[in-house]
Amino acid sequence: MIQPEQLVEAEWAEWYRLTPVQRWLESEKLWQTYLGFGGLLEPEPDTQSPFFDARASRPRAAYGRTGVRILRRGRV
């Protein structure tokens, strides 16, 4: 019988050994971490889609700005 370590790294082999329910629970932990770091569940706009509407409203960037710049106000 082929062992998972023969095909993938140890971390992935550990994942493959989990039951589907255990994988689901571990995935839930990962999603909570992702959302905790500020991740969003909204998809990125697909500009190649025939349904893309550039005029449609979308969530604003962080702090309501169109981009993020770092300004230096003094010597480093």
C-alpha cells in the first residue's frame, strides 16, 4: 500500500489522514483566522466577464481611499 509520505510532504500527509469531518473543522479554523486578519468573502471583480459593469458600486478600499500610500513626515 502506498503511504501518503511517499507522494507528498509530511504536512499534507497529515491532512490526508484526517477524516472528512476533521478536515471540515480544521478548515473552519482557517476561515476564522483569515477573517480575523481582515480577509473578505467578496470575490474580486472579474473584468474579463461579459457581465462586468465598471460603473457598479463596489466596497471601498481600506479607510475609504482608492489606494494606500506611505508618507514620510520626517527623517528616518
